[in-house]
Amino acid sequence: MSTYQPRPGQPADVYELETFSFAAFFQDEKKALHSRSMMLALSYLIEDYAARSPETRLIATFQRFSHYLRQLQRYRQFAPQLSQVFVLGFPDKDPPDVPNVTPIALEAGWPLVHEWVVIAWGPTCAAALVASDDEQRAPFHKSRRFQAIWTISIAQIEPLVTAFYHAIGQPAPRIVHDTLAVQRTTLAMQKELTTRLRAIR
């Protein structure tokens, strides 16, 4: 299992994983999403489109690894199609080795333990769901209330990805976006999201 190790000589202004938070990037924005079923639909949608989009990276926080294990079969199927997959969670269970998946264990007091995040980042795909637990419950307690935002803005997602890679001591990937392809992917995602949400209502 991978754990966070800062690079030797890492600059002091670089984010560190133990204090890092995706939600902090949106702390001043209104959070319009509160439905767990909608957040789950968005998570699946982002994962599915990431897998369909060449050279895409996926970052997913599960609060704890036992949540990830419930989705293990999905990740076994689509992870080989992605350039890189990071799965983060509190280590209440040991995640098995899955090709192309790097699990990163979180400690109970770290902000990411309270976040539900799925980010797809590639030349033809850019999407992110960022949710935080209102109650900041301990890892072994089920979170009941989330505030979430989802975005398809490259300008919003790029700082998240860059900061995350710095926090784990790796250089951020250099992505050249195909603007038209990203637009096509985004339109397809929005259309399919509408279909999926109708199916669960």
C-alpha cells in the first residue's frame, strides 16, 4: 500500500497530504448538491467517462477503504483503461492490489477523511465532484450530511489536480486539452446524467 512520502527538499509552500483538502478550494462557493443518490450517480458517471477517455487520470477519495472495496469490481474493470488511478481512504480494510491503482492511506485526523471526491483529468475529459461531510464524523461513523459541488471547468479542476500531485510529492501531469473533444465529452456527460437521474427517481 502506498503512503504519503514528501520529496527530499520539498518546498515549504507545497501542500502536504496531511493538511490537504479538495473542498477548501470551494469553501466560498455555494454547494448546490446534498443528495447522496445524485452524488453516487455523478461519481459513476465521472468514472465511466474517465475510462472512455484516453490518457485520463482518476482521483477518488472514499473516506475509508471499506467503501472502496464495495466498488472493487468496477475498478478492476476500468482501471486498466486509465493512465493513473489514485484511491484514498482511511485504512479500516486492506485494499487488494489492482493493476494501475495506487491506494493512499489517510489518517483519522486528516481533512480528506471527511471528503467524497471523484476527479477525471485528461486531454478529452475534465470533471470533478467535490463533497465534504458537514458533521466531520470520525472514519468509523457513517457520514450523513454532505455539501457538494460538481464542475466541468478546466480552470477550476487544474488547480485541484496540481495541488494534489504536489501533496503526494509527485510532479503534476502536463495535459494538453483538446478543447472540442472536452466539449463533446462534457455534453455527452450532461445528457447521460439526465438519463441516469430519471432512472433513479
